[in-house]
Amino acid sequence: MVGTLLMALGLVLCLEGLVMALAPSRLEDLLETLRAMPIEARRLLGLIAVVAGAALFTLAHLLAG
């Protein structure tokens, strides 16, 4: 279980690092877009991301069996 969590965290860090390394200007544009969104929309976006992440984690756990 701990190994799986560490692998997931490592994957997230790799993907975020790739975005920052390969497209830093696009990341700045994304942050500006997020700043322009109302707080309720950002909160909803975060909640959707949490639910999607939990669903993917559960699916991966079920498939690993």
C-alpha cells in the first residue's frame, strides 16, 4: 500500500515537472486563467479532480487485485 502511494506521488511529481520543464509559459497562462475563475468554479474543479483521482486509484487497486 505504501509502495503504491509512493509510486503515485512519484508519477504526479514527474508529470508536473514535465509541464514546468517543457512548457513554462503555458503554465503561466493556465495560472492566469485559474486566477480569473470565480472561487466557486475553482473549488468545483478541485472537487472533480479529487473524485476523479479517487476513482482512478480505486480502479487501479481493483485491477491489481
